[in-house]
Amino acid sequence: MSVMDKTDIPALVRDIGARAKAAARVLALAPAQTKDTALRAAAEALRDHGPAILSANAKDMALGEQKGLSGAMLDRLMLDEARITAMAGGLDDVAGLADPVGTVLDAWDRPNGLRIERVRVPLGVIGVIYESRPNVTADAGALCLKAGNASILRGGSESFHSSAAILECLTLGLRKADLPEDCILRIPTTERAAVGEMLRLSDYIDVIVPRGGKSLIERVTAESKVPLFKHLEGICHIYVAAGADPQKARSIVVNSKMRRTGICGSAETLLIDRAALSLAGDILDGLIEAGCTIRGDDVMCDLDSRCQPATDEDWGTEYLDAIISVAVVDGVGAAIDHIARYGSSHTETIISEDPASIARFLNEVDSAIVMHNASTQFADGGEFGMGAEIGISTGKLHARGPVGVDQLTSMKYLVRGDGHCRS
């Protein structure tokens, strides 16, 4: 069957699962040098195959425009030479990380003479379901490989051709290192039924990482029989506190919203303390000059006629576009309450010079990433020094925040005795 004629979706997905599980047993024992050789060779292949990747991406972009994708979604989909170079650099960065597999996390001796060690081990097979951004193919495949996991990648239909071209480069890297090509596999169909089959593949997949919009996350959460690392939508907040530095406030807010509007770390709501309203005009000037639409509460609309009235829906919306909602709050407690009510537990930042307000915000905001005087766009595993990330986990079990190589491992206990028998 050709790639596009694979109509027996259950059989197709189970075959991929079985192949990945077999490859995972080999990969779990692969030396660090072998995995790093594969990653560096894949990075080189990305650089060498740039024209082919761009040609594939052009097909996806044309189809995306025909489908009427928004400007922000097209930006997430688009590849150019700089982004391909960044992808390749990300693979080199992952190769340069310490190998987590086999790391001894703790060790102790029992009074009876038993020696116990807790060590990192791969999770096994990781399924990654994602939308639009083709670079996730490289990031996810590389991180899973480094952590000793086989991966099954199911990208969105929008990035179908781009992801295929990128996977070819990853496969070349595996060949170079004499690792099974099945260490990184891709679901070669755009049929939505394939997602449902992956979610039921608990015999072969150990964990699934969904990356996408609210509808995808809701579907995966409702249907999955496999444990999840949930990457929920990024409803990220900036709180400008009383006494905030005006220059920091303007530059951080504009960067948080407008550097790249289509990523999950883009700020969606700005909270301005009533005691800091004198800064609002300059902040809004910066946003509007950068091309941002403002949707404000009643106070902001009365203060500045450039604001459009916000609805209740705006406070819980991930725009992924040049739009931001703005509300006035009375103190740090009110800001924390607003975030607790409307946020998605992703990333929040406070702009403040007051130690008490800063400490309270950092301690009380219950999100995966909480920042002080820094742009929300730093919510990224690469910026955290983790090489890359497979996503930002907004859940609380096993992994939270950027999911890098360490978070893609589990642990086991090694117990050494000398004829020990329990009485």
C-alpha cells in the first residue's frame, strides 16, 4: 500500500506500535555515544536537505492557505532556512546533554547489608500527537531518542509533508549510528481515526504527549487508555504590579505578546494593578505600535478609547494571535485570583520591584512556570538549558513544566545482596 492508501488504520497503527516496542528494547541499551552519533548525523542531514524540507513545507503552506489557516497558524507552520538551522542546532544541543539513562539518583545501604540504588531508565515507547508545528517532529524524536525511548509521532495534517521530510533526516541519523530505523516512527496518514487507535494502544505505548489546541487535549484526555503528559493551552498572564519599572513593564509586555504570537508561551492576558494605571498608556502604545489588538475591561475601555470591550470569554481564550485581553486588578491577591480562575497553569509573570509582592506571586501562583521581570516567551526548554522540549506539561504528575530528557525517563531500583533471605 502507498502512504496515502493505508485504509486499515487499526492494523497500521498496531504494526507501528509493535515495531516501536521492539526497537525500544534495543535503544534502551544503546550507549550514549551511539545515540549522540545518531543525533549529530540527523542534524547534519537537516542542514544538507534544507531545499527538500522547504519544498515539502511549501506544499503544506499552500494547503494551509487554501484551508484558511490564520496568520498565526501559518507562522507556526512555516519553515525557512533560519528555522531549519535552529532545528539542526537543537539536535546538536540535545546530543551535548548528559545521558540520563543509568544515572544513579540515590543509593543507600540497609542495616541488613542490602545495597539499594535508584536509577533512571527509559519510559519505553512515547507517542506524540501534535498540531501544525513541524519542528516538533525533530524536537520530539531527538529528545525521546536521547532518553532511550522509541517514539511514534503523529503530526497534524497541516504539517504532513514537512514532517515527513524532517523524519527522513532523523532516519538517516539512525542509520549512521546503526540503530533500528523503527526507533522514530511516524503515523503515515492524516486520518483522524489514527489518533483514536494510538490512544487505545496501551500494549505498545507507555505514555502519550499531546501538543495542540483545546479540542485536541479534550479528546485525548477523554479517550486515552494510555497515561498522558498533558500540554494544555497556554493562557499566560502578565501582572504589572504597583511600583513596577515603566521601561521593564513596556518591553516585557510587548515581548511576551508580540515576539511570536502563535506559541504557547505568548501572553494572552495583561493584568494591571490599579495603583500602576499611570503605566497603562505607555504599555498600550507599545502593543498597538507592534500591531496588537486590545480587549479591555470596563476600566481600561474608559481609560483608553483604543480598547475594544472584552467579554467573559476573552479571559479564558488562547488567541495565538496579535490580540491581548487587559484587566485592572486591585493588588497582587486579586491578580492571583484572576489567574487561578482563568489560567491554564502554564506560565505567568509579575513585573514588580517590591520583594513582598514578588514573593507572594511566586509562592502562590499555581502554574508550571512562574516568572519575575521576565518575558513569558522564555517558557521554553531550550531557554531553560534543557536542549529542547517535547512540550510544557501543565499537569502535576511525573513531569511539570518543560519536558526534556530527564522528564522522559522513569526509574527502577537495583537491589544487591549476598545470599540475603527475608525472615
